Amino acid sequence: MKLLFRILITAALVMVISYVMKGVYVDEFTTALTVAIVLGLLNFFVKPILVLFTLPVTIFTLGLFLLVINAIMIELCDYFIDGFRINSFWTAMLFSIVLSLSQSLVYQITGETKK
């Protein structure tokens, strides 16, 4: 139930952010649900591998390279999902920052904790 709640929150936030940000396009809510699911799967399977391979760069930049990795995850979602489009890498980076901050805010308000 908790996972379904998180997916729905992420899908809603993707829709809201796509309406607010230029350069981010989501066709419909089912596409946003797909984005939330694929992004979760990419973060679970692909992101740890990227973090491991880029660990020296991440340490050298004091963790700021993780923002680049998050943008790459968004770009991969753009590649895999037809109704989801991001115009540029910088838009993907800003989208990932806004999505992460808004998820943290919503989870703080709803009392959800990350375990």
C-alpha cells in the first residue's frame, strides 16, 4: 500500500511539474504513472551501478555529481516512455531537483518516512 501511495504521489508531482516547467511534456496521467514506475525501477536497478562507477567523481565533487546521475535517470525515462519528453539535459537536471524536493516536502507533510 505504501509503494502504491508513493507511485501515485510521484505521478501527480510529475504532472504538476510538467504543467509548471517549460521543456517537460507529459501526455496524460497514465503516462505520468508509467514515468513514476519506470523512474522507480531505474533508481532501484541502474542508479546504484552508475553511482558505483562514478564514485571517484562523486567524491571529488562532494556529491554534486549525483545531480548529474539523477538527470541521466530522467533522460532514460524520456528515452523509454513515448508520452514523456524532456527538451534538454539541463531541463532534466532541473526537473530532477524539483521532483526530489517536492517529493521530500510531500512525504514530510503526509508523514511518510523513507525506509
